[in-house]
Amino acid sequence: MNKGQFNGSELVVKALKELDVEYIFGYPGGSVLDLYDALFQQNDVKHILVRHEQAATHMADGYARATGHVGVVLATSGPGATNCITGIATAYMDSIPMVVLSGQVPSSLIGDDAFQETDIVGCSRPIVKHSFNCRNAQDIPSILTKAFYLAASGRPGPVVVELPKDILNPQTKFEYQFPNNTEMRTYHPSVKGHPKQIKKAVNAILDAKKLVVYSGGGIILSDTSEQLTELVESLNAPITNTLMGLGGISGTHPNFIGMLGMHGSLEANKAMANADVILALGARFDDRVTNNVKKFCPNATIIHVDVDPTSISKTIPAHIPVVGCLATVLTQLQTALDNNDKRIDRSAQEDWWRQITQWREVKCLDYAKTDDCIKPQTVIEKVYQVTKGEAYVSSDVGQHQMFAAQYYPFKHPRQWINSGGLGTMGFGLPAAMGVKLAFPDKHVVCVTGDGSIQMNIQELSTCLQYGLAVKIVSLNNRSLGMVRQWQDMMYDGRHSSSYMESLPDFVKLTESYGHVGIRVDHPDQLDAALEKAFSITDKLVFLDIRVDEKEHVYPMQIKLGAIDDMWLKKGVKG
Amino acid sequence: MRRILSVLLENEPGALSRIVGLFSQRAYNIDSLTVGTTDDKTLSRITITTHGDDRVVEQITKQVNKLVDVLKVIDLTDMPNIERELLLVKVYAKDEVTRASVTRIADVYNGAIIDMGKQSYTLQLVSSAEKIESFLDMLRHESDIIELVRSGAVGIGRGDKALKG
């Protein structure tokens, strides 16, 4: 090899290094063998071998959510690439920065239905922010630089880069040139909010008698938690978070009134329904928040701040739209508020807080405890205690996810890692693994269930290979709990396919992978089991906790009702 | 309401499929779509006619704008504009009476007879979608249509204003 001359595979690796990529999650195959050979011959970019490509995408996703860096995936063409689809869609729905490098058959065979050929750019088109067909090896550094820039800027999202085998060929050499700028004439994400809109927003906020701040995943993604907290404190406003926005303000902050939406707190949904001004920050009025859009918060002036103009007035028309990045817009708002002579009506605000306190006193998250069986809510509360509220918590999808969101008050942004938009079962374990790689010294808990955990359980093998000491807290209710809950509530208890009738022995299964398994059957075993699990720092521990299978998640919005039409428990409306 | 959107986008493989895919993915209507390069060969221009209420059209415009390949989107229906579509239509014209009346319709609409067979005339008309519909109605009245093809609308703003890269 001539000095300074690199083949396509080396160009990929060099560019990844220059883009500060620490880990790449993937699985080898025919079309990317040259690239794997280049990875083998260097130590800067560490490759993590998964057991299924879907898990690679979720690991990269979990890594990205916890660190804020772009998660990187490498898959071979055909089945390797299509196995990434669910993970790409998961990242797309939650706006997670991710770059997926996919192998492709040699350019000369594209379109011939060659072995392991799939049009992955076509397959993934509706679920990516953008994608690239790389056709010339010289373009690799500039395409990767653009891909990373697109993935991380504006409203983040996944970007797919297709690399045909011939451009990775070790025989053909090129000069390596890293591009100086990422300028794209067609891509200019909004930064500053329009001054007129800021003025309108400030006037509305200062005129409000019943203001609510409603913040979402945008606060987490833009690292504006501190600014948000400052704004909320200066206004003394009540604040609610979406499922994606938890940790945007501390879950223990006195102004925090809980999560809103389908399984949100009564006080959060009541406050939204009765508000005269709603300040929506990086949230998108998802159907799991709004309930019936026709009945949504009829008396509120809605200020909607988002970096993505398509999120504004998509489901709920905004009265005062502000397009811009939250870091800048929050600064603009704070400055404009500080410089305004007008002050909020403190006596109206006191009345408003008095009203909210009354809703709070309903204690909508109280649940009936018993000595005979373990309540899933208790498990989450105890995990909170044993981790002092400082663990990274990933979850799968279902009842356990909602219990985790409700009973573990997240103190920090990026602490709560869950698939909110797509609702992907099988997300929790690999996502937790990505977090653990990034923060090996922190407690990383995967809250899961007997259904979800089996959707990517093969990754226990990856955990062994890389010593990923994740704590798996499985709320085992011998059924698909959320499906069963809906069947109880809406299908007269006909449990169609919601049983997991042939569960494995999770303890033995875990042990067979070389980890520690602990089964917990009775409430009096729970404390000791958790203490033991969290005292083991060098091994993965799987807690198979047998919880009450009849427990439902409450509160719950009543279908087709307003945001605050809720069941507090069976037969009791809020 | 009917809308005509003009879209300037990168002339790259896959760019058109992103536009078409967006419409089907989000269940927006496409009534017609035309695409061609511009004087700047690196840019394509697409004209899409669609319909929907104001909120839907606003979403469509924003969603199209959000595509990374898209440089600019304008709603031509918001401004004075010129809209043209090409129609080629083959009609039965066996006897003298039919031939005479088809010729008269072509004259009235500023169309042209551009080909003939033993039993048919092929006509061309460049006009707005509305006029084309009216032209076809008249032809159906006087004869039977054998085959027709429409290019879909292209549009441009009136006056000195321009949509450029």
C-alpha cells in the first residue's frame, strides 16, 4: 500500500474516527467483509458484535439517548439491513441521532435480485431523516460527514448510508480528504425564533392566569433542561412532561405535576384541560397525550415551540407558533420576560396552584398493597430507593413501561430511555446495553416484562462477551399485561393471545448465558433480592419478579374523551 | 381546494421517490405530478396538483419542505399564475360529419389535429386543466374517445417573480 493511499473501507473507518465515533454496533456479512477487515486493523473505533441487527440499532439508540452523541450501526446487505428496520423506525419516531451503515451488493449487480440484495434505501425511506446511496469511494468522507450532521442537527433522526461492496474493495486506493464544511444548500434547520412570535408568546404568558408548561422530548434532545427549570422557576409555573420528556425537569421538583396523557397524572391532565395558556416546548401533541383532539383544552391559548415546523399545528392548531431550536428560543423567552415591566398576576397564580393542589390531593398514583403478592408499582418504587433515583432506566413496552414512568421520578435528562413513539417491544435490553457501554460505572436498569424481554433476549450473549453488567428487572405477570388490560377493559375480559403460556425458567436461562438470575415470588423477598442484585457490580443480574398479574395501569384516559376524562381505578372516574 | 405546488429539488436519484413516498405515506392526494430538469442541471422542478383543506395543504407544504433534497416549495395558487397541461387524444372520425365537427371543436379551443388514421383523428391541446375538461366534454358529445393521455399540469408565476435555486 502506498503511503497516504486508502481503500474505501479504510476511508469509512478514518472518517468515523474523525467524527469521534467510539463504538459501532453491528454484525458482519458478505457485503461488508472488507469493512470488517479494516475495522480489525485499528483500535480507534470499537466494534460491538450483537446477536441480531435489530439489537444493534437499539444499542446505538440507547447509547445516543444517554450521551447525546450519534449512535452508529453497521449491517450487511439484505437480511442484515432489513433487520435494522424496526430500530430505525424506533429512532425516527423519537428523533434520535443515528447513522446506519448498510452493506450492498456490488454496483454491477444492483437491481439483479442478487444474493442478499435489498433496496434498503427504498425500504427505509419513510422512516429516515435522509439516506445516501454511496456510489463512489471518494465520496465516503463527505457523505459520512453529511450523514452525521443531518442525524444530529435540527430535529435529529436516523440516516441510512448504503455502501456497495465494490466501493469498499481493498484493491482500489484513494486520497483521504476530510471535508471542511457540511454546508448543504437544501438544509438549514431553524435556530432563532421570530422576534414577533417571541413577543406574542411573552405577552400571552404574562397575561395568563392559569399557565401550564408542557414539555417533551425536545428538551432532552436539545440539552435545555437547565434553561427549562430556570424558566419554570422564574414563572413559578406548573410543568408537566410527556413520556419522552421525563427528566426534562426533576421529577421531584415542586412545580412538576407529573406526566400527562393516557397514563398521566390526574393533576397534569386536569391542569392542561383547565389552562388558559399552554406553553408547549419540544412536544408534539401526540394522540397518547391529547385523547380526543376535538375536546382538547378548549379554553387555552397554545404557544408551540418546536425546531420542526411540521410538528406545529399538525394535530392541534397553535395560536402562537414559534419555530426555532429550544436553546435559542428559551434564551429569547427568558430575556424578553426578564426585560418586560409587566409581571404575572401572582394572586391569580396562587388560586391556580390552590386548584392544582386539590387535584394533587386525590393522590392518583396510590394503589392497594397486599402481603400475598408483589405489586409491580412497589417494585419500581423500591428500585428507585435502592438506586437513590440516580440509575439510568431503560424500558420495554407495556404496563411495566408505564409503571416505570409513573413511579420512578427521574431527576436528570437522558436518564429515562424508552421507545415512546413507536412503542417497540424488545427495545429495553439492547438500549440498556448501549447505555452501560457509555457509562460503565453507573447503575443501568432495564425494566421489562416476560413478554418484551423475549423479543431480544439473545443479547444476553452480547452482555457476556462485553461484560455489560445491566440489571434486568422483569415484572413477570405471565401475560402481555397491557394487551390483557385492554382486553379486560374493552373486550369483556376475553384474553385473546395475551398469555405467555410457556415461559422459560428465566433464572436458568440467565445462568446458561453466564449471568446471575434471581427469582422473587413473595413481597418479603423483594428488598433482599434488590439489595443483592444492585450490590453485584461486575455481572448482569436478571431479576425475575413474579408480580400480581391482575394489576392494571391507572390512571387511564377514557377513550374518545377529553384529556382529563380518566379512570382513577376500576369504575372510579377522576 | 385544488392547489398547485412548485418544488425545486436536487436532481439526484431517489429525490422524486421521496416526494411521491411522502404523499402516500401521509395519505395526501396527488392529482397530477410532473418532473423535469431546470436551466440549472443540478436542480429538478416538480409541479404537483393536490387538493385538501387549508390545514392539510399547509402540512403538505411543510412536509415537502422538510425533505432534505428539497430546496424550495411554493404554492402557485397563492399568487397570479399560469398553468398549462398538454393533452393528446385520439377520437373516432369515420364520416365527414364527425370529422367536420371534431375539426370545429379543435379550432374553437385552439387545439390542433396532429395525426389521422383511416378511422380516427389525434388532437393536441395545451391549456389549463379546466379548459381541457371542457374540450373533452365537447369531443365526447360529437364522437367517441379511443385513447387519451395528459401530461399533468406545469405552472409558473406571472410577472418578474421567479422560483430559482
